[in-house]
Amino acid sequence: MHADDNYLQNALGRRVYGAAMASSRLWIALPFAALVAANGCSKGSGGGSATGGAGSTGSGGNTGTAGQTGVAGQGASGSNGAAGQAGAGAGGTGTAGQTAGGGSTGQAGAGGAAVVPPTGPCAPPADIYSPIDKLSQTGCMDPVTLTKFVSRAVPYEVNSPLWSDGANKSRAFVLPASGKIHVKDCQANPSECPQGAADDGKWVFPVGTVMIKNFMFDGKFVETRLFMHQSDDAMMGWVGYGYEWNEAQTEATIAPDSRDTKMFNTGMRTVTWNYPSRMDCLTCHDYRGGSTIGPETAQLNRMVGTANQLDTFAAMNLFETPPAKPYKAALLLPYSGQLGTADMTAATLDARARSYMHANCSFCHRPQGQFPNFDLRFDTPLAMAGICNVATKKTAPTITATKIMVPADHADSAMWQRAHSMTGDNGRMPAIGSYVVDDMGVQVIADWIDSITTCP
Ligand code: HEC
Ligand code: HEC
């Protein structure tokens, strides 16, 4: 590994981790514990009243509720500070939406919540160093059919996905009770877009939000990632965890804090899967790129079933203020695949390539990002991107290119060389977390470079 790269990784690591160690443990732990305690109290007492409701229903089915009632009671007593217990209490109240999750309403909810084994509330852990061990206990997935999102989770699709070594993915988010999504409006509020108008339409999720992403091969789950908005700390408010699925698909267990590699038998083949470290999560999900990466109007402006999912989410009242219509233009699918058939006409090559780089590169290559020398966001015009005939600043093994991008010459462009053939974590782009080259994505970058005749 090149010394320079090493330094950068380490420096980064120390920045994220050193800071997390120094401040989060004390800083986050204290106020958050207080928050949980407060929540536990109010939710717990709510649970108590829900018990009354269940009792008064008096249906046989609710008898089993009594056992659960005990759990809610624990929440009420406040003697059990565990987030999971508080969650059970919340379920009892029917406030957290877990009740609605059961698909039933009102009184049925009191009983309905009780039928489900007690799980966490699908909320960030009080102590970021003590995440819930089993996915089934988090409350983020359906405890009966663990490969399904819990029903209060809101599934969504993106137009241009991150390449994840060939895995299929599914995504959802769980908002905290009464939490709303803020959509950045760079025209009306330039101050919320310090990196320029290209961040227009970026979504901001409230504290308490849990983002969920599943990774599958041949329909078998290999990993579920939870990315959680744990505190309002602008730099370290989010924390991420991976869960490693068993081949029987009955449970997923928290991945270690450090990187992990497993051979996973899908029943059809064995795939090698690399679980990122928790620091890796934050290296990509850097606060300077917005922490969450996918959700923004241009990424989610997409028909899902018979409706545009932005319309669906607006109707569900998920936004502080819904994105204005007409919606910001949709990003394009860079190439045909699991998400659909790409429009391969020359007219859209530029949009496909930019959509690809936006999703796969721009969370680091942006004005205040990890490598801010160039800007690969979709809305940044080529003339402003800082790549065309611009000299490289870094070296890496087997990289011979001396310009980031040379018009009409992909083979001599560092962008293409970096994305094309390097070993993961050793000069290959994206800089971390990818070990299989995205041949189709690399081809889109090559075609795009070759289509540019001169620098603007
Ligand atoms: C190589 C960079 C990279 C690493 C490492 C990474 N992610 Fe992501 N992640 C992304 C990108 C890019 C997206 C958005 C595109 C998509 O959804 O396909 C994303 C999306 C997500 C989402 C959906 C919400 C969102 O922000 O778009 C979750 C949840 C998530 N990642 C969790 C994690 C967790 C937890 C870890 C660590 C265990 C992790 N990620 C590591 C790049 C990364
Ligand atoms: C996780 C953050 C991250 C992502 C994602 C990422 N890069 Fe990088 N990139 C870096 C860092 C950090 C460097 C500087 C260190 C190095 O040279 O490896 C870099 C360096 C580069 C360089 C060399 C720059 C120079 O001046 O020599 C090129 C070209 C490049 N990246 C292209 C890309 C492309 C194309 C993508 C998307 C396919 C991408 N990067 C995705 C972080 C990232």
C-alpha cells in the first residue's frame, strides 16, 4: 500500500474514531441516557394504561397480553433501563406506530402489539458501543419473518444505486414518532447548502431515525445494515452497524467492530462477502456528504408500483414540507440491471454517467468531502468539476495516468484507471468497501470520457 494512502486512511480513522472515543462515550452517553430514561418513563407509563385497555377489551386473545403487560410495567417502573424494554412499553401504548405496524388499529393494537415477542423499538442504542446483538431483537425487521422490514418501516428505491460487489439490495427507513423529513431547498435557504446548489433536494432525517439496507445474493440475505441517527451532534450524530445473516436465514448477528470477511453459501454458489467496519460506515457516510447518502429528491423521484414514491411519501405526511412540483429531475439508472432497463441512447449517456458518479463517487468527491479537489455531483457542470485535463495529486500502485480526466481518452484518465482495475482499499475507487470491479459502471465512465471531445 502506498504510504500516502496509508496516512490518509489512518488520519481519517483517527479523526472519526479518535473523536468518537474521546467525546461520544461521555458526551453522547450522558445526554442520551437521560433521553432514554425520559422516554422509558413516559413510554412505560403509557404501557401501563394500554394494559388497562387490553384488559377492558376482555377478549380471550388478549389474555396472552398479560405476560407482555409485565414488560410494559417494567418500562413504567423505570427499573429496567434497557431500550428494548422501553420499546415493549412503547408498543403497548400504540404511540410508536408499532401498533399500526401490526396492521391492526386501536384496541386491537393493544392486543396485537402484545402477540409479537418483545423487541427493541428500532431506535438508536443508548450506548453506541452496546448495539443490540441479534437483528430479531432490534425491532427493525419483522420478528416473525425476519427477512421483511417491520411494518412501520417505509421501503424506498433509488434511481442510481451504489455498486456493492454485485449484491441486490433493499432499503427502508424508520422515522421516530412524529419525526419528519426535511428536504433541503438551496434557493430558499442557501445557508443549508454550504457546498452549493448541487445539494438541492437532499433529505435530512431527524434524530431517532433508523435507515435499513439489506444485501442479498440469489435471494438470500447476507447482511443487514442499520444506520442510526443517535444524537444531534453535527459531526458524529450517526452510527452504523452491520448484521451478519446465517445461511438458514433465521437470524443475523451483530458484525464485529472491525472488518470481517465470510464465505456465504446461497444454495446456488458461495460468495465472499466483506462486512465493513463501523468506522468504514462513517468514512463513506461522512457528515460532510450529509451522513445519509441515497435519500434525496432526484434519487427517489421514481415510480414504484403505480405511484411516484415522492407522491406516496407526501400523502403519508412524511415531510416537513414536501418537495415542490415539478420534482427535481430524476437521476438515471446507469446501466440495465436489477433496478430496470437503462435508456442506452447517446442522448442520455451524460446523464447516466453523471448519475453513476453521483451515487458512487460524489459522497467523497465534493467541495468539502474527503477528497475535495474535484466534484462529481450530478448538478456540477463539467467546467466546474475540476477534472478535465486537471493534473492528479496522488499516486497509487499501477496508476499511470497523470490527469484526472483526459477528453476522449478513458485509458489515460485516472478516473477510469482507478475505477477499473485496482485491488480494493489499495488505490481502487471507491476508496474503501468494494472488492469486485463494477465492469458495467466502469464502461459507462469510459464511454462518457470518450464522448467528451474538449474541455469546456
Ligand atoms: C463504500 C462506501 C460505503 C460504506 C463503507 C458503507 N456505505 Fe452505506 N451507503 C453507501 C452509499 C453510496 C449509499 C447510498 C446508495 C444506495 O443506497 O445504494 C449507502 C446507503 C446506506 C443505507 C441506506 C440509507 C442511506 O444513507 O442511503 C444504509 C442503511 C447504509 N448505507 C448503512 C451502512 C452501514 C451501517 C455501513 C457500515 C456497516 C455502511 N453503510 C457502509 C456507501 C457506503
Ligand atoms: C470513500 C470515499 C471515496 C469514494 C467513494 C471515491 N473516492 Fe476517489 N478518492 C478518495 C480519496 C480519499 C482519494 C485520495 C487518496 C488516494 O489517492 O487513494 C481519492 C482519489 C481519487 C483519484 C485520484 C485523485 C488525484 O488527484 O490523484 C481519482 C481519479 C478518484 N479518486 C476517482 C474516484 C471515482 C471515479 C470514484 C467513483 C467511482 C471515487 N473516486 C470514489 C475517496 C473516495
